[in-house]
Amino acid sequence: MRQLAIQINSDMLIMALFAAIVASLGWAMEKAAAIAEENSQFV
């Protein structure tokens, strides 16, 4: 029989948290750029 084991340690959790923060900042900056482009068209 084969067995699959998954190990999650604190380093992996910290790396996943950092990746999630970077992804959310990228998403927020993308939305901010779209809003700034929309606002610049009104002036």
C-alpha cells in the first residue's frame, strides 16, 4: 500500500501568509489603478 503524508510546519504557514498578503496588495493596487484611471477621465 502507498501512503501520502502532508506535513505543515510554521515556516510553511508564514510563507503562505506572506504570499496571501502580497497577492491581496497586488489586487488592491490593481483596483486603485483602475479607479484612478476612471477618475482622471472626468477632469
